[in-house]
Amino acid sequence: MNITSAAGIISLLEEPMPELKEFALKKLDLIVDEFWPEISEAIQKIEILHEDKNFNMHELAALVASKVYYHLGSFSDSLQYALGAGNLFDVNARSEYVDTIIAKCIDHYTELSSANMDSPIDGRREIDPRLESIVNRMFQRCLDDGQYKQALGLALETRRMDIFEKSILDSDDVGGMLSYAFQVAMSSLESRGFRNRVLRSLVSLYRDLTTPDYVNMCQCLIFLDDPQSVAQVLEKLSKESEDSTLMAYQIAFDMYESATQQFLGQVLQALRVSAPIPQAAHVVVKVPVENPTPSPSPSPVAVADNVVVDEPARDMDSLTEEEKV
């Protein structure tokens, strides 16, 4: 049977019997999307029922009030009453109302989380546990539905490192999720402090894999400007198997392509301290010079001109007939 007015149901809110009020709220919850203009005129009565904690259906009253304020366009009030509805606010319901309130919850939660992360401990604002409950249920919905990338994105947005790591480890493709997390962190996170925190988390996740991914781990360490840790990885790999040594060379080649000269110098310096190279003996080595320019040799004629020959003294008997003439 279709009804044309909510007036009769609304009138039950004034009845003294709690059962009738409960019945009225259940009916109003079903028709609020259609008859919200009429119901809005009785919003104060609904709010009073919510404030009465002895009333069994005070959470349902909050849910009805939230939907009314949503249709009125007062999203702030709608959010506050949705928080008061507790578990009656179903994050798994597929409706424009639910999607809008969840978005408002996430925005508000993100604002508080970001502010608290950048503030000293004594200056942090307390987050309403009801707000956190809705956000947690939203995270769980994403994980249950296998929407790990969405959960990871929301975790980064809301600064929830626990959900960030859980969305990676619970997925069927941990390696793919790690790569996705690195790309999102480097392209989307504006806060350098939080980005470094995410990169540190990725370093730990890469290290804790069944087969540690040292290549991507060092890539994160480069962006963290941590040459000491890179040097430790290279030293560790160089002392293990031949494959590990080859990996160390590969990391070094990749680092040469992507890191700054200053960073490379710091890694080299750290390696010299932790794994010094024996010094060679001081040996003087003559290095041959290619294509040396030959020194000019004096010509035989010049030599002959410059040589003074001592000839023996001659007398008349030694002269020839021609010389005598």
C-alpha cells in the first residue's frame, strides 16, 4: 500500500509508548528519501529521541535525522548524526547518501590526521572514536572486496600506516602492490616528512620478503638520502654468494645512473670505512709515453765541421813532388 503523506507516522512520535515511537522511526527510515520535506518539520522531535540515551532506538533516531539533513544539504549536521547512528550507518549500503557521508568522514578524518602528524604530541586534537569507527569499517570493506589499491590510497590519504602495510601484505600480488605503493608515494605525497616515513616502511617490507628485494630497497634509500644503509647492503651482498655479488654490482650500476655524485661519494666513503681496500706498496712505475718526440740528431756534416782533427807535423821529405813545386 502506497502512502501519500508521512503525517500519520510523524504523529506517532508524540505518543507516550516507546513501542509506538520505535515503530514510527522504523517507518520514517524507510520513507525518508521520499517524504523528507514533511519529516524535516518534525526534526526537533527526532533529535530529542536521539539525545535520550534511555530510549532503545536513539541510534535509529540519529540515522533518520542524518538522512533528513542530507536532503536539506546540511552535510555537516548529517555527518554528526551519522556518527551518532553507530553501526546502523551501514558503510556497505550502496546509495548516494552513504557515499557522500563516507566521503565527508574521510575528508574530516584526513584533516585531523594530517594536522596531528605535523603537531607536537601535546598539541594534537583527539579524533572522535565514532568517526574512526566509520573509517575503519570503510577500510575493512575495501579489504574484504579485494580492493587493495583503493585501501592503500585511502590509507595514504588518512595517514594510516597500519592499513597501508596491511593492504600490501594481504594482497595476492605483494610485489605489484609494493611497486604501486612506491609510485603513489613519489607522485602524490606532498609532505616530505610523511613521504619519507612511507619509504622507510617500504624498505622494511622489501627486506622482509621471502627473497629480499635489495634493488628496490636501495632505490628507496637513495630517495631517503641514506648512503650509510646503501653501503651496508652492498657490503652484505658482496660477502655472500656469487649471485649476490652480481646483484651488488647491478645496484651499483643503477645507482650510478640515478643518484647524485655527492651521494655516490658518500656511499664510497662509507664503504671505505666499513670495508677498507688494502693499500698497494709504494712502487715507482715508469709509464711509457706513447709516440714520444725523438730528439734531433746532429747531421754527419755538422759533426764533421765541428770536429778538430790533430794531424802530425810534416817535413820536406814527406812532401810530394807536386807539393814541392
